[in-house]
Amino acid sequence: MKKQSILNLNISSINDITKIEESCKYIDLDLTNYSSEVINYFLKNGSNYMYSEIINNKKGYVYVDYEIFARGEHIIDLIYQNMPQNLNELAKAKYLYISLGSLVGYDINTDIEKNDDYSYSFQSTTDSIWGTLAKGKCSNISIAKIYYYLCKISNINCEIIKSENDYYNKIIINNTTLIIDLYKDIPYIQSKFKTKYFSNYNDDIELDKTIRYIKNNYCEVLIDESLKELNFNKENILPSILNKTQNIIDITNIEPSCLSVIYNLIFTKYCPDYNISINNLYLNDIYNKHDHFILISHNKLHYSYNYKTKSFIQMDYNNIINNIEKGRIGIYLNEKIPNINERSD
């Protein structure tokens, strides 16, 4: 009787390597039983395979090629190379949380509520541990899995929790349970604000200094000091806030989707009575690749952040309309932009 070819193989230990046959194409790495020997073996010898993960006997079913797998593992190595020495378990857990949140961001192009040409293929890549790290774009499940993986490497007791469509983590440190949600914290981490979802350790400034998250203080504290002396009026409210804050927040390293979260927070806090809106638009190139940017509007003023000049620039109303009509600028679904939607419709 002819022996059946094995295309998929679960790898839980270095001993499982001996089970690999020539027909094998897909490798499922059991991260619950993390083994550096296994990872290093495939980094050296695994260029012909596709990779997915197993966590608590659940397969990921999203496979990435060797190049993406190796790139993702290299990023994990860098996270650990940059870890300060002699951290206790809590500090390690917060360091991994901050490091991961600094490296990956949201991608509006995978949001079905914002795109009529939603890309399931790209979404599948961002659901992969190594795909997320390599591409720098995450989903709530992938970032929960990566954080779990990093905790396994550090021998931190960690679980992945699912609640309806949300995924987050539970860690146990010194017999204390911490519920954390890194996906929701990404905008605040990228802006060096206090985290909001790391259990009871969101504003522990000494802890955050120890892990080198901040040097002196959180950015929202610096923003508060800068804006409290600002003379607000309807004419200069928007450019004044943008000019002040762009010198405090390192916007060049923040994705537009995350940036919109931060500026909504700022406008709500400092000028809640002003009708300032933030909308999602995109630039079209010859490959129809959507390059996301946010448009901040107040009255007839429109601003966007220019990542090349590293500053907010005022955008001409007629130029925006012209580029929308010619298809150079697109508007994501469910966006209502003051003074513009009427013309673009």
C-alpha cells in the first residue's frame, strides 16, 4: 500500500524534526511549547516551507513564506536585544507590551467598514504572527498572539482571551492577574502617552522610565503644559494646536489611523465646543494602492500631516476638490467631510 504524503506537520519539540518528509510543505509551530532550538533550526534549514502557529492546540491556518517568517523572527530578536538588563517580571511584561505596540499599527485598508474593495488576502497576512511583524500591520488577534509568544519566550504566564470579536491577554505576575489589551493601546504607545489598558500600571512613571519608554514625562503632560497658556480663538484654534503639538509628538512614527485617535483626544479635551473634524482620505497611485492620510478641518481650514516635511500643512480647498474629482484623492467609506462631501457627491 502506497504511503500517504504528509503536507502539514506539527512541530512541538526538536524531536519532531525527524518526522519531516520530502513531501512536507507546511509547518505548524507549537508556540505553547516554545523551543528556541526549533525556531533556530527552521531559520537555518527551513527556506522551502510555509509557516503558521499553534497556540493551545489551535492552529492559525494562516501561512507565510520563509522570508516573512525569518523577518518576523529577526524583529523579535531585536526586541530582546534592546531590552534593558535586570528587569523584574512586571517590567519585562510592560517592556514587551511597549516594544510591540511601537512596532505595529492599524491599517484602515483592512477595515471592511471603510472599504468597498476590502482585501481578505491582506487581512489574512495581518492575522499571522510573522506577517504582522514583517508588514508592521496588525489585527487584534495577531497582536494578542504575538504578545503571548513574547511572554512564552520570557517565561511569563500569559493567556489569550476572546470576548465576542475582541482578543486580549491575561498575564499572571507575582500571583496577581493583569488584564491587558495591547491592540487598543497602540495609538497611546506610539504617541508616548500613558497607556490605558495595561491593568493597574498605566501611569507608573518610574516603571516606564526603567524600561526606557519615556525619559522625563509622558507626552500628554508636555502637551498640557504647552496648551494651557494658549490663547484660543476661533480663527487660530486649529493651526495653534497643530503647531504646538507637532513639536511634542513624534508624528513621523505614528500611523494615520493612530494619529486620528490622538488628535480626537486632544480636541475633545482642549476645545470640545469647537467643531473640529478628522476624516480619512487616501492618495491613489498607478497601482491603485491607497496611501492613507487624515484631513483635519475647522470651518473652511483643512490640514494634513506631511511625513516628508515633518509638519502639518494647510490644504487648499479647491485643490482637494479638484483631486477628488480627478480620482487622485479618494474618501474612505462613511466619512462626512465639512464643505467637501457636498461637492464630491
